[in-house]
Amino acid sequence: MRFFKRIDLSLLIGLAFFISFGIMMVYSASFPYATIRFEDTEYYFHRQLFWAGLGFLLLILAMIIPYKVYRKLVPILIMLTMILLFLVLVPHVGVERNFSTRWISIGGILFQPVELAKVTMLIYFAYFYSRKEEYIDNFKKGVAPPLIILAIVFALILKQPDLGSSILIVFSCGMILFFTKIPFRHLFLLMMTAVIGVLFFAITSPYRLERITSFIAPFDDMEDSGYQLINSYISISTGGITGLGLGNSVQKLGYLPEAHTDFIMSIIAEELGFIGVLLVIGFYFFFFTRGLLIARRAADSFGKLLAFGITFQIITQAFINLGAVLGFLPITGIPLPFVSYGGSSLVIMMISAGILLNISYRKVP
């Protein structure tokens, strides 16, 4: 009981309700497609329920294990992450879907190594910079080493190709750097390098360039590159204030691709209206404020930097997904945290939340 009194119980309860909401919306958004493809209306629902159950067990485990243990595991975690990211690119090992090779099959279960990379890179960056505070003015000794590993991870993920996740990881690790005492000149130089690099990789690939142009002018190619975004617009505009009612979406009946994964927010808007949208945004705002509070109260630099990294990564991922659904950002395939269908994403998100809760337990008064 003393343990549950010291952790951020409001965040734990909020996560439980929001993940339950996500499971409900996965069922609502997926049952037409599941019926057509598998003749089982509950196919995706049962799988998401299984992953949520596993994720909850791992969340509790991560919530109990002292976060300082991860400092000893950093070499193993980074090595495992890089091996898995490399295996994705090996023919007959990596699994291709939708012209991307982002999965490997482990015992018949598909797993996305990039999801593991999201949390292991945060642990690595928080570990390194919490130990190098006195050398942070020295770029070569106190700043550069983790950036080399980050560049390798970025390149491996980009080969899948997955520019969206690459950008997310770079930004999240950059936020950890932001909360150190790094000199502004070094931070500015790294920011400019990152922006130029992302723009270069975005415009030099026909595939990625098409993603950018389709979000800028989707109605120029309504039958192809703009099709998904246009149907997202229709879904959102149809919902109005209160929505059509749970289960009553029309766009999920084969019109909106990825309705239960990347574009599940469009179905939420259609079925639950603006009220449903506010519910989702309200949770992420709540998560953001609790995460910042946990980071500020963390017992040491490692916990502080790790809490900042986890908080900004989850909120940034939500922002990227919502921006794509609304047409403010290019479509990148980034799932909506805790809501979109997908075992790897949900489990890793819940583990990250468990680590954040453990940091909250070991806070300073």
C-alpha cells in the first residue's frame, strides 16, 4: 500500500482508463475489416486485448523495478537494439508490409524493433548525459559519443524505410540534451544539423517526397496519394460535435485505409465527435503535465532526464499522428500512443509509462 501511495496514482488510473478506451475504439474501427479478411469481427480486438494484458503486466514490472537498474543494462540494451534493427534488413528475416520492411517474426509473432529503439535510446542518452554533466562544455568528450550511436540507429531505421520514427527518436533524444547544461552554441549547431539532415532525406527520396506533396495538396491526386487524407477529412467532418455514435462510422467500411491503426483518430472523431477528440487531447495534456512534474521531482539526474525523454517522446508521437490525420503534417505511419492497433507499440509504450511511474515513486519530497 505504501508503494501505491508514493507513485503517481492519478497517472496510473488515467492510463488504465485511456488504454481501455483505446481497446474499445480498436474493436469499433476494425470489425468491418476483420469480418471481411478473417470472418471474425473480434480478430483485432482479441489481439489488442492480449497485447494490452501483456503490456499491463510489463508496466507493473517496470513500475516496481528501480529505474537505476537500467544504467547497468545500457550496453546490453543498445547492442540488442542494433542487432534487431540490422536483422530487419536481412532478406527472409525482415517481414515486408506496405512496401516497408519494419518487422521481424519471433515465434510467429511480428515485432517492430524500432519500438524497442525508442525506449532504449532514451535510457542510453539519459545515462550518458547524467554521468557527463561536468564535461558537457566539451563537445568531443561530453556531447558527441551518444550522437554517433544515434546516427547509426537513424540510418538503420531510415533503411526500412521509416523516416517518421527516425525523426521521433532524434527529437526525443534531442530533448534530453536540451534539459542538460549543454552550451547553446552546441545545441544550436546540432539542431541545424538535424533539420538539414531530415530535409535532405525527405526530398531526395521519391517515396518520402510524395508523402510531403500529398499532404500539402491532397486534392491534386484524389484517387492515389491524397486518397487516405481526403477520407480522413470526410470522417472528421461527418462527426460534428457529438458524432454518429459508437460503432456507426461509415468511413471504416472500406473507405479509410488503416482505420484501426494510424488513422484511428479519424474514426474517433466520426463516432464520438468533437467531444471524443477533446477526450483524447485532454488525456495527452494530462500525461504531459504529470510527466513534467515527475521529471522535476526526480531523485537524480538520470531519472530527471529519462522522465523528460519519455514524456516528450509519447507526446511528440501523439502530435505527429494527430497532425497527419488532420493534414497539418505528412503521413508517416506513426501510431497514436495507447490507442492505435499494434502490439509492439502498445507494449513498449506501457513499459515506458511503467518506468515513468517508477521514477515518480522515487521522487524527492
